[in-house]
Amino acid sequence: MMVLNLISKPFSANLRAALMAVLAACCTHPFLASAGDQRLTQLTHVPVSKVTQPPVGWIDFCTQQPNECAGATKKVRDFVITPKRWNDLAHVNRLVNAMIKPLTDLEHWGVVEHWSYPDDGYGDCEDYVLLKRRMLLQSGWPWEVLLITVVRGNKNEGHAVLTVITDKGDYVLDNQNEHILLWWETGYRFVKRQSRSDPNVWVSLGNALRVIATATPR
């Protein structure tokens, strides 16, 4: 886990203590985590930067299925993660990960990038994300808390996950992990995602290490 790796590095005593406090809070059931110090609660949300270009795959997907991309501009609001909602989230993540078989777009469609619903039982990372998003939307979840997100892994490879914005933090649904983690627990570098106010506007994102290192006084 990324946090454990960070703690082993020669950070200040205050920073190590802050990291341990965040880890202890986030490893409990999400509804039991304490809000704690304001500087630490800020770590539960991905830092958002400026507006950026949407992925080509999203643009093409919306051209083919405009109704799936419609969304009136909304006022951002807190979304409370109740025990039932958490169970629904975990169920959708496990179900989609189990029912879809991984297949690259090149193998599947003969092109490098093609976003679509995996209706034939095959898909790559963004297709898992689209299906999870659709299932949660159909269950009554608001679209502004279900954000398609582009990240990069340890080898700088591109990847797509679904970020779920809640009052307890930004959780990640990932086809490569059956567990739902807070964003900074994933080890990914977060690149960009949909805006909470408009699904067709994308924003650049910060990274966990910089935020954690600057959130606590030295």
C-alpha cells in the first residue's frame, strides 16, 4: 500500500504521525471514520486543478451515444455514504469485475481506443467504468458523484477508474482490485477526471504525495 511505503521514508515526526492517523481512520468502516483535524480530512479528496481536454474515447463515446453523456450543470453537494450505499457500491464493483472479461480495444475492436459498454461480456478498463457508472445511476445515484477518472500506474501506463465522491472521501472502483480504496491508497498518479458540475467538462488532478506532504506542518 502506498501509505505504508511513504511512512517508511525519512519524513518528519509530525508528518509520520499525520499519515498514521489518516491510515487508521481510513482502514475502518467508512461510516465510522472520524472527521478529525481539518488538514487531514482534506487528504480524503483528490485536489482539483484547471479545466483540461476530455479523453478522445469519451468524446467519441458521447458522439455515438449522446443521451449517455447528457447532464445539466448541477450545484456540488455532499453525498453521505450510508451502510446501504456502501454495500451497493461494493456489490456493483464485485459484480462487474467478475462478469466482464478483460480484452484490449485493439483485440476487441481493431482500434487503439474505443469506449463502449461491455454488452458482449468483454472490455478494457474504461468499459468496466462505464458499466459500473450506469448501474449505479440506474440505482438512483447522482451522476455528479460518479466520475470517470484517468490515472497512471507504477509503470506510467494509462488506466481508467471510477471515482465516487462521498462525505468520507473519494473512493475508487477499479477493475484491477476487488477492494474499494480511498484515492491515495491506490498507488496511482491521478491525471484528470470529469467535473462534478458538468460530466462533459474534465479537470486536471493533483497527486497524493504532494498533498500529504504539504497538509501537515513540519
